[in-house]
Amino acid sequence: MLEITHKPESPGITIILKGHLDAVTAPQLEKQLDDLFRAEHAHIVVDLGCVAFVASAGLRVFLACAKKARRAQRGLALCRLQPQVQQVFELAGMTPLFLIHLAPENAHAALRQRSAAA
Amino acid sequence: MNPTGDCKEQTLVWQRDVPNRIEDATAAAAAAGHHLRRQGVAGTAAHAAHFAIEEMLTNTIKYGHPAHPSRLSVEIVPDSVVVRIEDDGQEFDPSKSPAPPLPANPDERAPGGLGIHIVRQMISSIAYTRRDGRNHLVLTIAR
């Protein structure tokens, strides 16, 4: 089970996930993220504070999202990774691919700064 | 304890037959993790077992095309958790699958092979045998 909610944080948006990001729920997240990319938010922050489990299917969604963000020149950041989820990202060698922050407000601030500097 | 006082030895083996559907694989993996936590196994080991079972079972369903449900068991022994998975899918030895390259540029990343690569780093040993047309996998996770 994965609950997906949004919180606008102009000019970006926070996506708040709750539950498990596994082989069943990863396609649901992928679809939501695609919709958000189409909606042209300047940047997207994914809040993983209430996600206790991320499988490789979940990592692949984030990887695809990182590629889309690069292509569309949108900001993407992750925040509040639980220790076991952080470990999965590290073992996959995926931490260098993302901006990872402790709190969503820090992630938004970093993305705003980054787009202002660009 | 029962009234006669003879105390049967408890064997802590948790077992499931898992149908070949992603939903069932994912649910069985989560249930195994939950079982281990309830038995007092540390969170790190319970999480590693959950992760390893999810990856191995979904991999078998996607690529091994087994005809019958996979047999999953989880056993708690003094210093480790032993996960056994048996299936009648195509022969596949995950202990021999090469580590995927992990370039820092997301555009150069191929999506495959990531799950098994992570599992192998999380667990202490992986043993594979092919017997009687079945894959037998034994994963040992330090507690």
C-alpha cells in the first residue's frame, strides 16, 4: 500500500508518500510523477519520511524521474529518507544522482537557489 | 507450558507457498519482515530479509515463469536469519549475476540488475543449487 498526496509549495510541489514503495506500488508512483511533470511544476520534492520500504522497482521510478527532470530542466529532490531506505539508495549507488535533504523546506530552498543561479 | 510439564522445542520456521503474482510476492515479503520483527529480530536484519524476498520472488515471477507457487521459508537461528526460496521456474543462479555498472549520470544507467546487486551487499551469504528441475536458494542474513 502506498498513499500519495501533494502539497503545492510555489513554484514547486511536495509529493508526500506513505507506505511501501514496492513492485506493486511503484507503477502508481510513476504515473503520478509523470502527471506532475506534465503539469509543469518548477520543481518536485519527494517526501519519503513515512516510507519504510523501497524495493528496486521503486528505485527505478526515481531513476526514470531523475532522467526526465534533467531533460526537462526541472529540479528534483528527495527528503526525510529513513535509515533503511537511505541504505538501499546507497547500495544502489544512487545517492549521488539526487539532492537529498533532511526536511522538505530545505529541499525547496535548495531547488529555488539552484534555479535562480541557473 | 502444558500441564504435564514436557516442553516441546519450538522451531521458529515460518513458511508460505507464494502464488506467481507480483501482489502475492510483495505481500509475502512484507509478511516475512513483519514476522521477524515480531519475533524480536533487529530491524536491519528484518528489513534485509523483506528486501531480499521481494527482489528474489518478483524476479522469479517476471523472468523465471514458474508453473507452480514458490515455496518460501524463514528460519531464525542463533546468529542469523535463513531465508529459503524454492521454485520450478527457469534455471537462474543469482549468486553469479554480475554487478551492474553504476555511473553517476542517470542517462547512462541501465535499469536492470539493481535488485540482486543490493541484496548481495545486504546479506552474509547466498547459496544456489539446481535440483530435480527446481531452483533452491538459501540466503543467510546476520542478526
